[in-house]
Amino acid sequence: MVTSRFPRTTMATTRATTLEGGLPGARLRSATGCTSEVYRHGAHVASWRDAEGEDIIFLSSRAVFKPPKAIRGGIPLCFPQFSDLGPLAQQHGFARNEQWQHVDPPDDRDEDGANVTMRLVASDATRAAWPHEFVATFTARLVGDEMHTSLTVRNTDATPFEFTVALHTYFAVGDIARASVVGLENARYLDSLDGRVEKTDSDKAVVFEREVDRIYQNTQDVLTVADPGNDRSIVITKTNLPDAIVWNPWVEKSLNTSDLGDCDYKSFLCVEAAATATPVALEPGAEWTCGQVLRVVKQTK
Ligand code: BG6
């Protein structure tokens, strides 16, 4: 039993339902009134709203809900590869394009939290891209003002395998020009806009005045999205994910991305908790788990 540390107004609920585009998924509601929608397509957390209905994570105004296309926004799972860092031809791997299975029932011993668990098992389609037997299990848990997500990968093959991975979270911000990411000062990063050359961040915070696409390596586990436009910060605490990608497409890339609205770049930034610099290596029968906790901190005016 998880003991309550949030003011409860109602029971937390999880309901299997049909979501946008007629796609199956689940609607979660925490005891404090936060809500979330999680699609079986990609085990994709597509929304997380606070009790006032404000978006905490961003969903594109032009998101497409037609599998196998990945949903633009929310928390796409990049597995078994982040970007092109691995042997797959497919950018960010296949997990975000696949149909996951619902694992029932939700954990009803969780008295504060609404939770949903989904599973992806190797299939002919995944083997064609990545010839390994695996079981991936994703859980989203909405508890009070926090969103907990975790991914467990089990090697069910007879041989070892390696992968890279990211929880590609799109955070909604009130005004990109005033938003920043704190916690990366002095961290080393590969600049994806400059041939992935290694640089060191000397700034106190990452700010957004142009396109940003950086793979920070071996960062601290606690990073903060400062969002004065929404009078809030979001604290990210990641586990077993040493790296963090920071991305905003800015003007031109948004115009060239069909499922992003032309001005959407003003309303989000991505901080992607990841394991990329050193691929995760799993022996047959071994299991590996990573996760992140996202916590909203409201600023009083
Ligand atoms: C980020 C990458 O993780 O994802 C960017 O660092 C990329 O280079 C972005 O543009 C979006 O990727 P996709 O495949 O969802 O368009």
C-alpha cells in the first residue's frame, strides 16, 4: 500500500477507453484531480493535465493519430534506439510505432495513484528491424501532482543484446523565450546541429533563442524546466538514465515537420531522459529498469 502524501479529493481512477482517432488506451485521474491519457499505440502518454485542466506536457496541434505514425508530443518512447545511435534504420527505434498490450488490472493497491501498464513483446515486425527476443513493460502512474513513468526491458533471447533508449518528453511551456532548462551547467554535450562535436555547457541554464538539439552526457539526475510563462517549474528526477537530450526545433524545422503546427515551437521544449552514450547491455534472462518522476512546482506571484 502506498501511503497518501497528497490532499485527496476523490479516488484515483484508471479507465480503459477509446481515445483520439478511435485508438485504444486509458484515461487516468489522480486523487487530486490531475488527468492523463495513455495510448496503446506506442504506450504513448499523450497528455498530462493538472487539476485546473492546464497542459503540463505538450501535444502538437497537428498530431496524427494513425498508426504506425508516432504521435507528436507527449512522451514517445525511443527504444531500442535513440535517434540514429544504434544499428536500426529507423530513427528513434520502433517502440513508438508499435501497438502495445494492456496489462490488466491496474494496480489497485495504489491508493493515491492511477496507473496503467503496457507491454511490447518481440514480433515478426520488431525482429525484422532488430533480431532479438525481448519483453518491454511500460508503466505510467499519476500520483498527486506527479507523473511517474518507468520502462523495464527483459532479454528473453539466448544471446546478449544492447540498446539505447529515451523518454522523449515534450514539456508544455507558456513562452519559449522565457523558458529554460536548469541543471546542465558544466555538462558535456554532443551538439547535433554541429556534427555532434563535443562541447561543454558554460551557461547557468539552457535558453531557447534558436534551434537547440544537444545530447548531454552523464548529467545529474535532477533537472528542472523553468516555465515562468506558466508560473511553474517542472522537476525531472530520472533513474538509470544518465543522459539527457534537450531539443526545440525552432522556426524552420517546425515549418518542415508536417505534424507540428507552425508556431508550436513557442509552446514546448523537450528534455529527454536517456541512455545513449553507453548502450545498455543485457545478458539472456536479465532485466533492466529506468524511469523518471515529473513534479510540478507552482510559483506564487
Ligand atoms: C530529438 C532529436 O530527440 O528528436 C532531434 O534530438 C529530432 O534531432 C527530434 O529532430 C524529433 O525526432 P522525430 O523523429 O520525432 O521527428
